Amino acid sequence: MNKSDRKYYIGLLVVTLVAIIIRLLRPSPIDWSEGYSASEKKPFGTFILFNELNELIPGRDIETNFSPVFELPFDSSRTNLIFINSALTFDEFETEILLQKVASGSSIFISAWTFEGSLADSLNIVFQSGFPGINPSISSLDSLLQRRVNFSNPQLRSSSKWEFPSGLVETYISRFDTAKSTVLGKVEAKRVNFLKYDYGDGQIFIHSNPFVFTNYFLRDIDRYDYAFKALSYLPRHRTLWDEYYKIGRQQFNSPMAYVASQPGLSTAWFIGIIGLIVYLIFGSKRKQRIIPELHPIKNTSVEFAQTISNLYLNNGTHAELLNKKLLFFKEYLRSNLGISTNFDQSDVEQTAQRSGLDTVDIEDLFSRLRAVESATEITTEQLKQITDQIDWFYKHTQR
């Protein structure tokens, strides 16, 4: 990852994190819509009820069902099926399957303020609906007019009775088969809202006020036990909680809500996010900028000497130029051959031995250098001859 790409990735990550933080910190308005889903924590969801059912039916896991009735893996075992929604309507095929299951010993619990279709017709049940309404602007449902509900069973009845907003318990069961049904509860002691219908070896429980099973009332210490006492009629069998016949099923507020609802898509989404983060963290460490080529330092001593000599040559100061050449030559003898710079006979012999050159040539070079070393003026010809001899010495010395 180069530096420019990294800048864009980091910017995208920062913007995403800021957007997430703002969304998490922003207060959400209360959602008063009906849902009845076990995953919903809004007032009219059933998150609390679903998570507490294990206490009501101990030793049995509560299974969530997302399939229609005709896709359920029914067998000979006895099962509890719980349907809680604003409206429930089963067709003839679904009704036949449900009644067969109940006849073999299973139990069905239905709570809705609209119950129609083939199953309702088969049981000869008719609801009288008041179409409950909710005003989201009110601070509490408890500010509304209250109606009392209670059970018929003396062991479940409450002496003080349970009070719920009148608009939420307005629906009642206006017609039912008294020969096959047992009244289990009423509103204001006169309108039936809860009954049991015996069918074969099983039972069907019908309740007309689904709001009493929602989070809003189950968080209330004075009213939560009503819902659990109503469900206590269910035997200790395997229990299926319905999530298929719910209001607003498969409705999503955003593409991300749909992605989150699909196990495969949500897994792919999180893997993609994690992969991007891992790439940002480790990708930049495994790539680096191009290492520039470093060339070795070039020895420019010869070029420098040539430049200086040309400078003096062009200016016509031959004596000064020769003086500089002598200084470089003496430094060369001291550094490379370990010879003093007196140009005497002793230096001639040592230079000849250490350079591998003939003594006559060395003596001729040194004698010329001694002759012009203290001269104030020299000719161009003299400078050229001495320069040629010095260059010859540099070229032929063994060191």
C-alpha cells in the first residue's frame, strides 16, 4: 500500500467510525408499533417473554420457528406451538395440519386481536374487535382509562385483578362453541378474552389481547405475572415459538437490515470488514517504498588536480602551479612510499627501491625538482617537462 492509498483508506475508516459512533449515541425515539417478535425490545415486542419462557417450562428448550406450518418437522411427539401477533389467519391446508397435530396430543396457544380464516371457522370462534389504538405522544399507557382482566380458575385469579389500558383489551371473543370450550378469563368479568378448546388429545388456547404479553407490561411488577399465568396452561412439552406469522415479517428499513437478517450475508459482511481492517494493519507493513540506488563515492582527486592545474595554466602563473604540483607530489611520496621530501641522494635510493623504478630516472626527476623548487619564475617548457616526469612517475610506480 503506497502512501496515497493509505491516506484514503484511513479517511474512509475514520468517517465510518464517526458515523457509527454518532448513530449509537443519538437517542432513538420510542417505537410504539406492534411487532411481537422475540428479538424486539421495543414496548410491543416480546423479548422479555421469550427469554423467560424457560422458567415457565423448565427442562425444555424454547425453539424459534421461522417456517410456515406446512414446513414444520411434525412427528409423533407432543409439541407446544405459541402464536402471538396482531392478526392470525390460517388457510385450509394449514388448519388441517394444525388440527391433526392437536388431535395427537399437542397444544396450540394463539393470542391476537384479529383471528380469522379456516381455523377460526373450524372452531366456530368469532372476535369482536375494538381495533386498539396507541398515541405515541403520551408519556405512559398507564394514563389511559384502565380495564380489569382476570382468570376464571380460582388458583390463578387475583383478588385485586390486573388492570390494562382499555384500548388494548377492547377485543373479546363474542362467539364460541360452549360445548367444547372452557372459559379461562374475562375482561371486566363479562367479556370472554381467554378460552380453551379441547380437540382430540390436545388443546387450543385462544386469547384476544396480545398486548398483555409484550415488553411494556412484562417489565411492570404488578402486571407481568398475568402473561405467565396465561401461558402456564401449556404442558411441559417441546415448545416452538413462532416468528413466521408476525406482523411486518420480511420488511426491512434499510439494505443493511436485510443483510443482518441473512446469516450468510451477515457473515460475509463481517468477514469483509475484518479483512479490510487486517489489510490496513498488516498490508502497509509488508510493502515499502522503493529503495533508492546508492552509488559509491567517486574519487575526484585527479579531476580536482586537473582543474587546479588548468586554472593556474590559464592564468599564466607557472611558478605557483608548479608549487602546487610539488606539494601533491611530496604528499604522495610520504603517504604511499614513506619517503621524506628533501629530494637528496638518500631519498633517491629509497624511492627507487620502493617504487621499483630505475635510480637514474629518479635522480633526474629529483634534480629537476630541486632546481625549480625555489624558482620564482619558470617557463612553460620547464613546467611541461616536469609535469610529464611527475605523471610518468605516478604511472610507473609499483604502488
